[in-house]
Amino acid sequence: MSIPRMLSALGVGLGLACIQPAWAAPESQQGREGLITLSPPQIAALRIEVAPAGPGMLSRTVRVPGNVMMDPDRIGHVPAKVIGTVVELRKRLGDVVQKGEVVAYLESREVADAKSEFLTAGANLELQTNLFERERSLFEKKISAEQQFLRAENAFALSKLRHDLARQKLSALDVDEAEIAALPKQPVTNLRRYALRSPIAGRVIDRRVDLGAPVGGDQQEKEIYVVADLSSVWVELVASAGDLALMKEGDDISIEDSARAKASGKTIFISPMVSKETRTTRVIVSLDNADGRWRPGSFVGASIPVDRRPVAMLLPRSALQTIDGKLTAFVRVQDGFEARAVQAGAMTEDAVEVTGGLKPGEIVAVLNTFVLKSDLGKAKADE
């Protein structure tokens, strides 16, 4: 499709007097070889991006395989720390949960015994506290004997110790502090209910039990849910030691999936060990996954730099097109773009060293240059 038709399809006003159509150059420009006349609104409509030609760092890379995996620090397991029966499951696969949110309830005799022990210790502590205060008052008024006061003080200390131990037992079972404080007001039937909470915020990726299933025993499932925060994932790469000569922890690495989608991740670990079997080294890259594109278990590729050197002029590969067998750049001029043959040096997958044909600082098209090539080819065909 020619530029006039593209602009028409994009809804650019071709009939406005202030816009000079690309196919109708003024007489002073007609016949000028390699000129593609475009106004700024037309350039914007075609999404042609420009940038100045200048120095850069030319990096040669090698491609290494890898696979996406979950970040171990972002995985949370919801275990059954007591023997019981599942009576309520609040989350399904894929549901979002918050840290500390109740995701399931068990009924457990073990929990009922622990709660009863705490309530009994609390009632005894209250009684012993009153007796101790009474004996202390009588002792200070010299009404009661010292021995009787000391017995009351000892009983108070023991009851307080039992109460504290019962509270710690509930805490060890992950009973929430708010729930512990509310126990004296709870009905007896609720004593056997045990709440399971998510240790992290994320999504449920696995549910291990069904409603009514026994859990927590030697023969039963001890894990209810698995929760993962997949907003960030790891990519595990395998590379030869020689390929890692220029790499260091903290470097940005380009990751690409099977659909050619690319993203940049940060190297967080380079193993100091080399595998005896494969003679390769393990590399871990942290990758942002807020949009959920990178799925754990999928295979990816990574571009690792093996050579870096500065060059006087560097352009992205997308800035150059081959026209009549010559590499061509499109230089921004007052009336649009001028096709200009350039000489290239070293090339990589993403960039080209330009050794001639351009001057530093000249503005060139770097994106969607195939549109300019298409229109230039059509113009030559019409001659």
C-alpha cells in the first residue's frame, strides 16, 4: 500500500491546504531523486520515529536457552498444622488473596483442647489475681500472716505462667491474636474451628484438598493451598563459562519468548560453579511480570553480550533498508525524508555500525522505515 492510501486509511486530512500531499511535491522538489515529501502530521500518522545519528556501544551477543520459573521468595504454602477436617474452603484456583486473609477453616479437636486450656488458664489467673490482691491487702494491714501471703503470691505466679504458656501454644498454631482476645466471648461450638491464613499476597495456583477431607495426620494431606505472587518471575539460563566473561550481576539481559515478545530482566545471580556434566553455568535473571505474560515452565531465549566496543556512529537495524542492493537510511529534511546510501561496518542482530554516508547529529528515521521504502519503490516504478 502506498503512503497516500495509508494516510487516507488513517484518516489524515488530505484535502487541507496546509498539508502538502506526499504524492504531489512542489515543482521545486519534483524530480529530486530519493526525496519522499511528508509533512509533520503525515509523519506522525504513519508512526515514523526519528533519532539523531551518533556514537554508541556495539554489543555482539550469543543466544542461550532458559526457562521461566517462580521466584521462591514469592511462593506461599498454606499448611494444616493440626489434625482436623476441612469444613470450609473460601478460595478457588486463580483467586486473588491478601496476606493474612482467611482462606479455609478446619474443625480440630487439637485446637479445641488448646483453646479450652487457654480459657481455663485465664479463668484461674483471674481468680488467683483476686486472691493475691486480697492477701496482699491483709498482709499490709498486718491482719494476715506472711506465710499465707507468700502462698497466694506463688499461686498467682504459677497461674500467670500457665496462662502465658497456653497463649503461646495457640500462637504456635497460628491462631490470630485478635481471635485469641475474642475467645472468652465465643460460643463453645466455635472452639474447634481453626482458621487457615495466606502467608503472602498473590493468586491461588494449587488446591490440594476437597471439602470434608481429613488433613494434618501422617496419612493425610498436610497442605491446603499454594499461593504465588507472579508479578515478578525468574528466568534460569544455562550458558558456557566463556560466554559469561563480560557478564556481571546487575546487568540487564534481553529475554525473548517463542512468540518473539521481548523484555529486559536484571541478572541477580551467576553461579561461581561450572557443571561437571555439561560444562555450563547457571544464571538467574529477575523479570517483571505485572502483565502475566511470562508463565513459569515456559521456554525462552536470552541474548548475552560476548563483545562490547564503542563506535563513532550506531543505528538500530530497523533504521536501514536495502534498496537496489545498497543499505539505505532515510534522513529527515525540511520537506520529509531523503533516502541516502550508507556504508556499514560491523552488524549485530539489533544494531549497525555506520562508517560512511551520514554525519553525526543528522536526524534519521529509526522505526517504520519500511513505509518509506515502499513509497520510494512505488515512485520509481511510476517513472
